[in-house]
Amino acid sequence: MQRVVITGMGWITPMGHDIESVWARLLRGESGIAHTTLFDASTFPTTISAEVKNFRLADHVANTKGHEVAGRNTMFALAAAAQAWKSAGLPPLGPQHS
């Protein structure tokens, strides 16, 4: 069995879109929970949620072609993976692979 070593991390969260900003907010005791704004939640039992706001895949991935129809969760995963790749010190990917 091969061993796997995790050498990089990436975060896309309601508290920020990178490790540094999320960590800083955590240390200040801040929360990512607020009133729901991305859709009309008035028919739900609560209008409070933890939304990832102001996210743009293009801010994290060089080539967004083909990802325009992806769900937000997939876009978050792509962005976090790109951050982890960079955090691990791996060579930059060419546009055809990002």
C-alpha cells in the first residue's frame, strides 16, 4: 500500500476564500453565519445560513472554460484544489490543466 502525504491545503468557506483570511477571522472569533442573501429564504423555517459570498472561480483557476455549468460545490472544490496545489509548492499547471 502506498502512503499518502498531504502537503498543501486550500479553503473556500463562508468565512473567506483562502487559508489566511479564514484563519484570521477564526482568531478574531468571527462567524460566517448571517442572514441568507443568495436566494429568497422567506419560506424556510430560518433565514440564517453560512453562505460563500463573492466567489468567482476565475479568481482561483486560470482556465474556467468548461466549468461555467458546474455547480457551486464543484467550483469550490476546483478553487480549493488549486490553492492546495500551490500551497504544496508544486509547479504551476498550464491553462489546459487548470
